[in-house]
Amino acid sequence: MAFGDDAERTEAATPRRREQAREEGKAVKSREVIITVLFLSNVLFFSVAGRSLYEHMLTLTREAFLTLGEVEVSLVGLHHLYTRYLNHLATMLLPLLLITFALTLGCHLLQTGFLFSLHSLALQWSHINPARGLQQILSVQGLNELVKSLLKISVIGYVAYRTIIAEVEHFLLLSARDVVSIAQYVGQSILHVCIRASYVMIALAVVDYAWQRWRFEKSLRMSKQEIKEESKAQEGDPQLKARIRSIMREMARKRMMQDVPKATVVVTNPTHLAIALAYRREEMVAPQVVAKGAGYVAERIKAIAQEYAIPLVENKPIAQQLFKTIDIGETIPEGLYKAVAEILAYVYRLEKRG
């Protein structure tokens, strides 16, 4: 049974919520995956280059003992000897260090992608607060990490123990071998133990990654109220949007009213609708609707038409058809050419009469 906020967070995270999590530096990441990959790379490296490293170290040790008597017993001489063999050792281990760095970086990128967040770098008191740190250690998450670490150590230790026990009889026969054979056998035994331990570590890494993904998805869950608030924030306040639409309609209406004086005739219905048509033979192929409206808007169109001496023609069927089928700025369709032509002819006859 879920308690508190968890009981309300039942919805999957929205894309915006996931984006915010990445901005805060949060992503699915399993340390067990990184540790396992590094362990396998080290095992593979020493299994391939182990003999070469062993021979190089053996040669280096022999040279050290042979030249030890020739080294001047002074601070400068010992520093020279130390620097020389340290450089040799660094050259030997440099490939391993580069591989470790590349694999660590690659594991991070594969799990989280390219993620850079200044939020994670910001100084927060909770990160350095001892009480907060103790609380995290004693929390359920801290207990889970402790149990997971103990389980991993126990399982790997058991596998290593069983592998070594199986080789006890061979250990007793090592006394009859030379140093090189003993070293080779010990190296092979260690490699055998590491290979068996890697199976366990791979299984634990898969389980831990699945667990971390489940926890991450659970932490991103949202309540229905949070989704509504996020949607409102992205789309805007409905009241504000309605107000904006109202203002835009008013501006469009004012622009439309400014075009009424350009009309040739206003077709009415007779009181509910008004459609202003403009037609100039030199410029237009067909008459064009420059303004239309119903109710109060229709009254305003007729008032402006009367003010500018634009003829008002009452034709209920044509007015209804024009109002329903044609938007402002569009020309009339061919099906209305004849009816509108009759209206325009009537208007032209009125103009000739003076």
C-alpha cells in the first residue's frame, strides 16, 4: 500500500518532467554496471598482457639488483633510481589506465547520454550537512545499498572460496616446482577465480540497473493534479487565453469595419445578417466579401454603409448563403455569380438614377 504523496503519484512522467529531471542532473545510472565493466576490462587486460607484464617486471627486478651496487648511496642517486623505475612502471600500466578512463566515460555516456547540469555543481547545504549525511546512511536507501554490498561480497567470496577449495590438492604439489611454474599456476588460478566472479558481477549489474531504472521512473511519477498544472502552464491560463482571443476578435472586427467603406453593396437578411461585397471590374475577377456579421456586428456594418451612402439590398437566401459559406477576403463561388450579378446590376441602375 502506498502512503502520502506516493499514493497520488500514479501517472507516468510527461516529456517536460523528464526534461526538467535532466536539467537537474538526474538520470538512470548504476554504479554496479561501471564496476563490472572495469573489472571485466582488467581481467581481459591481464589475461592478454599478463605474461608480458610479468616478464617485463622480472627483467626490471633483475636489473635493479644488478645495478644496485653501482648506485651512489645518496639522495640524488636514490632519486634517480626511483624515477627511472617509476617511469618504467608507468609505461607498463599506462594502457590499463587509458582503458579504464575510456570505459568509465563510455559507461556514463551510455547510461545517461551527454548530461551537463550546473544544478548538480551548485553548492547546497544538504550536501555538506553531517546530519543530512547521517540521515541518508540510516535511511531505507542507505540500508538497501548496505545489503546490496554485503550480498555482493558474500556471493563473490563464496564463489572464490569454492574455486580455491577445488585447487587445494594442486597447491600441495607446488613445492616440487620452480618459481616460474609456481607464478604461472598462481596467475592461472587467480584468472580462473576472476572469471567465475565476473559471472556473478554481470548478473548483479543487470539486476541493479533494472532496480535503478525502476526507482528512477518511480521518482518521476506525477499526480493527476501536477499533470493538469503542467498542461495549464504550457498552454496558458484558459481565462487569459479567452481574453486574448476576445481582443484578437475585436481587432479583427475593427479592421473589418475599416473595409466596409470600400464595399460596393451590403446584402442583408434583413436585420440579422449583413454581408459587404466589393467589386471593381479593373482589379477583381469576381466580387469579394470584405465584411460580414450577425446581430450587433450586422447593425454596425449597415450603419457604416448608410454613413458612406453604400446601397443596402435585402436578399435573405443570398445573405444566408454568403454568410455561411464564404469567409472575409474570399471571392464568391461561380454558383452565386448570377444572383450577385443581379444585385450589382440593381445597384448600378440606382447609381445611374443619381
